[in-house]
Amino acid sequence: MGAAITWLVMVFSDVTVMFSDLKVLTPDVPLWLPRVMLDLYVICLFYYYKFKIERDESLNFTDLLWRVFATGLVATVFSLSLRMLDFLLGSTKLASNVFYIDVEYLVNLGLLLSFLVAAGTCWKRLILYQKSKWLLRGWLVFEVALLIVLLSDNIQVFLQEWIVITMSILTGLLALILSANMKWVAYLNFKQKWTSLLLLLLSFFYLGYFFYTVTKFSDDISGQIKTLTGSVNADDTTVFLDFGSHAFNIYLFSFVMLYSIFSFLVILFNLPTSSVFEQKLEEVVNFQRISQSVQTEQSEESVYRILLESSVSSVFADAAWLEMKDDNQQQSALQTYQITESDARKIQGHLNGRNVKGILDQSSDKTKNLSDHLASLKGTRFRSLMAFPVSVKGEKIGTLALLKELPEGFNKEMMQIVSAFANQAGISIENFRLLKEAIQNERYKEELKIAKTVQKSLLPDKLEKADDFDISAFSESADEVGGDYYDTLRINDHQVSLIIADVSGKGTTAAFHMSQMKGIFHSLSQLAPDPKDFMIRANQALRYCLERGSFISATYFVVDSSKKIIYYSRAGHCPVLIYRAAEQKAEYLVDKGTALGMIKGKDYCNFVETNSIPYSTDDVMVLFTDGITEAKSPKGEEFGLQLLKKTIVESIAETPREMQEKLIKKLYEYTGTEEIDDDYTTMIVKFK
Amino acid sequence: MVHIKRLQEDGADILAVVGEIDASSSIELDLAIAKSVGEGSTKILVDCGALEYISSAGLGVFMSYIEEFRDKNIQMVLFGMKDKVINTFQILGLADLLHIRASKQEAKKLINELSV
């Protein structure tokens, strides 16, 4: 908008000046006005294009060139239509009127300048495509130089000639240096390069046309003025805007021209190599596809497919196959491209037949050029063959074979890029497998959690109630599932059986044996009220269930409330702690007993016995597993039987539940950690 | 962690067990005994003087050989156990099933008697 106004002002003022000049009158407007207006016009254009072109991020290179071309087109069409008007007017008076010519000239000048500034702004973007600090500074200096030129035209200070010449040379050199920044050309693809060439060529045409038009007009005008005024030395008096006399115009014109020529030549000479650049770009994209396939693709097959496609397109192979070793089967699977599986197998067979090591016998881990061996195979159109290994964690999982119909079809660069693809595919597949493994592990963990819940349910949530005693039990396992077991069962109205057991080892196997123990306890305690009998039968039941080296230690009790006697049999389990209220003394019961599963034969009956102890009110019986006595302090000392006894005696007056809580608290304090490394189980019975 | 040294003396294999035997290291004990048996030894002495701790899995190893040794007429005597270790054997009732002696001399004497 500003540009349009200044241009109009310039036109009017210039016409006025010229008019008055011709009539030898003092003009109403100051003489300097047209030039200032021209400067303003240029500056307005500069800012207009700065915002329109420079700030528009969406423009790519060809779009920029298109802008230049389009501006030129509009300007040229406008200018040509004026010419058409001239032509229509013929040699009427108006057509040869100097003022009319001047207006027409000024229109053309305005169009040319607008085209030049638009082109200049576009060139700036292209030059500064890959900015460096020095490049930015260079450009700034260049712009400032142009501004100085623009202003100095106006001020009309006549500097010394050598200064002007030096400045021009320096600006010219700077323009040359700046014009050498052609990096953007490399990013054009083949088609874009052709488009750019065409656009540049047309821009040349516009430049040439305008140059010619503007020069012709200014010549015409000065010629007419000369004849009109009769003055020989017209330049002294004429103030009209001669294009040639305005240095800024020349500078800008030269710069735009220079960069256009440079670009044209560089693009032209870059045409033959553009396919290489495009290919490199495609390789990068393919690389990304392979490496991202883990996240986006669903299976290893898609990684193989991408590897095959990328490799083929990168080296222009005529055919290819990918052989992957299957985990389960001996027969490996083939993925083929432009070759039938039978043909591929034929080539494989041929190479194997010739005892060529290293392609499809899956033993070599080196890239191999096997073209020589192909020559001897009849009936194949292929003359070059290259094999690449695909490895995961150093183990070869497959072979990629690329085929070409040309002899010597693969060069070193091609081999490198395909090797890189194969490696990347290997990494992708490895990641893929790791991910699968992680998911699998997660599932196992989930199943262990279920096992833990199931196992917890094997322990009774409610212990048998009896008028004769209070009971409390606790169990905590180190692993997800443990091997400790306790339970109670009422045999009849005066007998209740109790059991505590510890399966050797920890973890899932121990938990399985524990569930067997539960079955045995629930079935046998009804049938065999005598504890020794119970143990013998349990041993018989277990001897074929327990694997070599496994055993179960257990203590089985029958509390007879009518006789106030506890019958028990200990099979290798930790001794029972009994507190006698009458004597105010606690002791461990010492007796004989071998763990279940240790002796497979019938003579187990010689290794267990039934013991009986009487009980009375306030007596306490503590059952526990070795996890408790073997719990270690940070120093490595065991909790031990003595400390257990002491802890129990300290809280002997309390209820079994309180005693148990104190014991557990003490135990955790002792070990100093929440992490336990064995199963803790205790059952405390207090008689009434 | 456990370390097992094997040496031969007067026609008997002596396995010196040093360290602790838990669930994971019990495999080493098993291998050592199996190797001795595999090489045809009929007299095996186990030196438990430097055995600090034995878990139920370790005891399971000794236990698992009892029947095999009886069938093949191989004698095994353990000796030099610390009180704490021998206590573990006793609680489980293994002390009645295995031959355990306090000193090497006693152990040797016993194994020679048993082999006759």
C-alpha cells in the first residue's frame, strides 16, 4: 500500500518537475522529491517482500523460484499490455508526448524494481538457507552497502571517483562471495531441478526484457527532452529518473542477475548427480524404517520385508531373497523378491553342490561376493550375486542374497549400505525379541502372583477353635511362593490335630510339595490318630512324589483335651518350644525323628516315634520353621533358639496373637531389613 | 559359596568342604560326590571341618545318596563337623542315617571297618 502511494507521488512529482523544467519554470514541488519517493518506494517494497516472502516458512525452494517467476510474469504482462496500448494509439500525439512516455517509463521502472526486490528477497532466503555467523554478517554488510548506495544516489554528494570505484568493487566482490552459497541446490530432486531451471530461464527473459524496455524509454525521454529544450547539455538540467544513472538500480539488477546465472549453472551441472543425492536420502529413510519397525510393526516378518525392500531399492538389485533360520524347524523360510522360491533354491543347491562355503549353509558370518560361482550355473539370468549375513547377538539368524542380471553389478558402496541395513535389521530383530521376552517375563510374574494367591489359600484362614486352647499362626514367604505349611483339623470332639511343615528348598517346587502335604494332612489325620502312624503313612505317600534330594520336615500333634495330653511326632522338624507355667520355664523338646522322604523303605518306622507330654493351664507351645531361627542379623549372626526362647518368655503373659506380633517385630528388628531370605512361619498355642 | 577340595589318602577319597552350602551351592556338592562315585571310589570321607552352614538343600544331597551307596556298597563317613552344623543333621534325623565321626582318625577307622 505504502509502495503504491509513494510510487504515485513519485510519478506526479517527476512529471511536474519535468514539465516545469521544460517550460523553464520553477517547479512547485522540490526537485529532490522524485528521487526520495523512489527510495521510499524501494524501501516499502523491501519490507513488503520481507514480510511476504522471508517470513513465510511454508515456502520451499521451487516455491521461492516460482514467486520470482510469478512476480516477473505479472510485471511483464502488465508492461506488455501497456505496449499494446501504445501500439493501438499508433503515432498519435499522445503517444509521442514526452509526459506520456515518462509515465509509461515510470510504470515500467516501478514494475522492474518490484520484480528485482522480490527476486532479491528470494535470493536472500536461498543464500541464507544454511546460515553461519559469517554468512549472516556478510549479508548484513551487503544490505547496508545497498542502502548506502540507495541513499547516496539521492543526496548527490559527489564523492571522489576512486572511493566510488573501490566501494563498487568491494560490493561486487561481496555479492560474488554471497552468490557462491548454493547449498540449497543439493536438496532439489531431479524434477525440482528441471522446474527450477525453467523458472530461472524465464526470469532471465523478464530481466532482459525490462532492461531493454527501461533503457529504451529513458533514451527516448532524454532524446525528446534534448530536442525540446534544445539544450546540448541536457543532463545538467534534467532531473528525471534515469534508470542508468541510479546506481542502486544497477547494483540490484547486477546482483539478481549474477545469482540467477550462478544458480542456473549450478543446477545445470548438478543435474547428473541428483539421483545419487536422492538415493542417499532414500537410504536414510529406509534406515529409519528398519530401526523404527520395532515400535510400529507387529512381527519380525515385517522387519524382514522392510530389509528386503530397502536393500533391493538401494542397490537396484534385480532380484533378492532373504533366508531366515527358524527357531523350531530345520527348514528355513525364504522371503523372495522377483525370484521364485524354486529358482532361489536352485541357486542355493548349485552353490552347495560346488561346495561354496558361506552363503546359504548358514555358517559364515561374512559378506561374500559369489558372482564367480554363478557363471557356471546354466539357465539363470543372473550374473551377480552378493550374500550378507543377518545376525542377532553375534549369532547368525539369516542370509540376505541380492542378485543382478549385470555382471560385476555391485560396488563397494552398495555392499557397505546393504551391510548397514542388515546390521540394523539384526538390531531391530534383537530389540523385538527382547521386547517379546520382557512381555513373556511379565506374564510369568503374573502367573507367579496367581500361584502365590493359590498357595496362600492353602494355608487356613481360620484355625480350629477349641475350648482348651488359644491359637495364632503367621506365615510369610521369601519368594513369590513358599514352602512352609501349617494347619489344624478337628478329629473328634476332644481331639484336634495340628501340623507344621517345611519343604526343603524354596519357590514353586516347594509350593507344590506343600499342597501335597496339605492333602496328606487332611486325609490321614482322620484315619491315623497316632502321630507315628501318621508320619509312616505320610512318608509312604510322599516317597514317590518327592524328587531326589527333596524332603519335608514336619511335626504332627494331636491335642487330647479329655486327657490333657499332647501326642506328637517330630519328623526332622525344628524342636518344639514348650513353656510350663507351673515351673515358669521354657524348654525345647529333644527327641528322635527323621524327615519325610529321606528314607524310602519300610524301615522308616524305626526312625520316628510318638511322644506325649501333659499340659496344664497357661502352658504355651511354640511351633516354628527354621526360617525364624536361621534369620540373620546384618553381622551374619543367626537369630537362634536362645533368642527365640527369650522373646517368647518375655511376652508369656500375653495372648498368642500378641506374642506372635512381638516375635515378628523382634525378628524384623534383628535382621534390620524388610527383605527376608527364607520363609517365616510360626504357630503359637496357649492352653487354658 | 562353597569350595570343595578332593584328595586321596589310603585308598579313600577325601572331600574337604569349605564354606557354606545353600540351595545354589548344593549342586557343587552333588557334582563332587557324583564325580567321586563315577570314578569308582568305594570309600568317601567328607571333611566338614570348614563347613560353616548347611541348608536343607545341602542335607538333601547327602540324603539322596544313602540308598545308592547301600546298593553299590559304597561307604561314606562325615567328620569334623561344627556343633551348629551337626545340630542341623540331628534335627532332621539325618545323623541316624549317615555315619558321622568327630575326627579324621575315627572316620578312617570306621570306614575301614565298614568296608571289610
